[in-house]
Amino acid sequence: MTFLNLEWYWWLIIVILLAIAILLKIKFIQWWNGRQYDKKKEQHGKWGDEE
């Protein structure tokens, strides 16, 4: 069985790799947002950065 000239197992591998990439991207975005939050919290109260 082929679809776009690729066997079914290649499509399975592609789908698995895409799922892993999406999960890693979500983890990275959560880590990055937490890092930015910590940086902003750290700067709060310093002279020149008060809002």
C-alpha cells in the first residue's frame, strides 16, 4: 500500500516524528515563558524598571 509514493511505514515514522516535535516545542515554549516570567519578576523593584 502506497500513498504519494511512500509505503505505510514511512508515513507512520513521519507522524511519530511530527508528534515528538510538537511535544518538544510545547515543552520549550512552557520553559521559555517560565524563564521570561522569572526574569521579569527578578527585575521588579529595581530602580529604573519600576512600573
